[in-house]
Amino acid sequence: MRYWIMGGGGIGRAIAEACLADGHQVLLFSRRDPCLAGLDWRRLDGTDDEALEQACAEDALPERVINTLGMLHQQGQQPEKRIEHLSEAALLNSIHVNTWPTLAMGRLLSRRLGRHQPLRFAALSARVGSISDNRAGGWYSYRISKAALNMAIKTLAVEWSRRFPAACVVGLHPGTVATPLSAPFRAGLAEGQLQTPEQAARHLLAVLERLEPADSGRLFAWNGQEIAP
């Protein structure tokens, strides 16, 4: 089986490594080389849709596509605890990183998909993007960008159900994983709640393999449980 993976960070690299270990072909798009034997790697900024188009123009579509790109904090931008901390620049940056790449990949796939091609396309989302599950507030730019991602997935799924009924697009919530994204926010986690990237990769791949076109547009946690929008 062939996989396209966007992002070579902790979870993206672990998913690529698990797929390679299982004998699958993997094409990974990332800014830095993850240095995995047997991997087909293309240097790419995943938010650059034109570069994405060019990077895979000569490749046949795979059976699985997984977008692992995501940003909670970076230099000069931290999750907002109060509305006064929110800026337009931070919100737009979060949408650029957390929402846009999935739409860009969805557009690319839609241009090339066959009507009866059984593609599975997953994007890493987050439980904090669930509007109905928002009890703590805060983290405005991250929550909004992930909620927008969930809406993008749902909207694409509605379109694909008409154009490509054998395909499936879903959001996957990896849980709390020991990566730089979660590093500043692990205090108080219950024992066993923190997963390694390798554990998260195996869980996410198992969930993806159980999904059918009827599941398209939905958001699932790493343990297979559906998360309400």
C-alpha cells in the first residue's frame, strides 16, 4: 500500500516509520529530512499549495493520505488564556498552519481522484476543536483553527460523497503525545495519558484502517471513539 504523509515531526515521522516497518511505500513531505531508510522524502513547506502540487505531480495517487501538520505554539505565539491576548496575526497564522494544508491537499486530490477510487484521507485534528466539547475556553486561535479544520473535513466529505463515493476523509485526534507541541502543557496529566509518538502512530493507523466511506466527515479519537462536532 502507498502512503502520502504531510509533516515529518514527532507523529508524522512515527507514522512513516510504522508504515515502512509494515512493508508499505511512503512518500513524506516535510521541511527537514526525517532520515528513515526506505523513505521517499520531498523537501516541502506543507502550507505552500503550489509547491505541494509540483512535488507530487508525477506520482500516482496513493491509497492513504495523512496530514500531520499542526501548530499550537511557536516563537512569538502562545495559546491565549484571555481574549485580550488574541491578535489577528496569530489567528491567521494558526489557520494557515492548522487548516489550510488539509484544504490544499483536498483540492489536489479532488483534481486527480477517480470516481470509484477507495482513498482514505485523514488530517490530525484535536478535541479542543469540538464546539460542543469546549468547557475550558481559552486557546482562541488554536481552537478556532481546529474547528475550521473539522468544518473543512465535513464540507469536503459532503462533496466527495457525490463525486467520489468510494473515498473517505476524516479528522483524527491523536490524544496527548510526547512531542514538542505538547511539552509545555503536560503538567497534571493522569498516569498513562501521555502517549509516545510510536504508540500514537499505531493507534491512528488502526483507526484509519477500520473506517469506511460512511464514516467520511467525522472526527475520531485515537481509541476509535467519535468526537462530537
